Amino acid sequence: MILYPAIDLKEGHCVRLVQGDMAQAVVFNDDPAAQARAFADQGFSWLHVVDLDGAFAGAPMNAAAVDAILAEIDIPVQLGGGIREMRTLEGWLEKGVARVIIGTAAVRDPAFVHEAARRHPGKIAVGIDAKDGRVAVAGWAETSSMTAEDLGRRFEDAGVSAIIYTDIARDGILKGLNIEMTVALAEAVSIPVIASGGLASIEDVHRLLEPDCAMLAGAITGRALYDGRIDPRAALFAIKAARGNAAS
């Protein structure tokens, strides 16, 4: 279980949205690189970054902020938002992004995911964002007819390193993860699944460490870290202790 702190970028700032609504963006830090450094100093082993403007525009819009983050920290970064062509994807990898997340293009151009995973083994993830059980695209502004499980199965043989599953209805409102649907997706595919959307408390972290969630590869947390609902040290200690217990 890896806990990923999230930095969502809008107009160069660290923000959090409510259910993907750009009109409900709350700015938590004007300096994304400083926020990334704070997360690294707290002991997190990965960082999750999303270019929100890029997700809507279909191309990178916060490149300067991402560049600053990459220059500031030495922990691996996974990045999503507006990555819909190979030139963009490979440009981020060349800059030092450890893993790129393909979302909208995974629905609209699955061959792109297959080719990217073939060229860059271990560096490609698929972002599956669901609204009322259906996959949403274009910064969650549009909903497709495809279910999360249907989309996940599409990439079973592609060689992607992870699926990041977000329940849009829970994102940013601190109501807890949708464990049932996330575990169901993890059971339906062999690809490691990372949970996202709604993680709100240390109790949610402990819930992820229960046996029925053992198949999950990690979880993403944002607002709960920014507003102090989750103590990073307590969360990371709980995960470390559970890992030690499992190994003994």
C-alpha cells in the first residue's frame, strides 16, 4: 500500500476541487514546488500530480509548475492531465516524470495506451474516473457509456503499470473512499489498482489496510492532508506497521 499525496494544478496553484467542478476550486498553496518539498520531507515515497487545466484543454497547461516540482524533489512523480499524444507523453518522461497517467485518451484512443505501454514499460498508468458507474472524460466534463470494469479489462494485455480509479461523486468532499467499487474493479482485472476520491481520515487509511483491501496497490489523498484531517506521520506509520506485520 502506497499513500500518494496529491497536487492538483490550476493556473499554477495547488488547488482541490469538489466533485471535479473547476468553479469550486480552493487554493491551498500558491507554490506547488514548495508543497511538493513539504510532502517529500514528511516521508511520502511518491507524489501524484494532475494538470487540471490540461485535462480540460487536452494539452499541458501547467508545465512550468510541473517543471518546478520535478526540480525540487527526488521522489518519483506520477502525472496526469492532458496527456493525449505520444509527443506530450514522451516529453514528460524525458523531463523525469516516473509514470504518466492516460485518462481521456484511454477511452477515445486505446491503441495509444497500448503503444505507449509497449514503448515505455512500467511508466504508463490508466486513469479511470467514474460518475454514477460510468467513465467520465475531458476533465470529467463528459460521461461515456463505458463502465470502469469494461475500460479496465480493455488494457489487461497492454502492460500498463496501474489503474487509478476515482469515484467522482466522492472526490473532494471527504466522505471516504468507495471501497466496494474500487475493490470490485481490482478483482475484475489483474492490473494493480490505486484508489482515489474521498479519503478523509486516518480511519480511512486503516480501512485500506484491512484484508479485503489487500489487493489494492495504493490510495491518493489530497484535501484531507491540506486541511489537517490526516496526520502524515500517523498515516505513514500505520502503513509501515501493517507492512511489517504482513511480512512477519
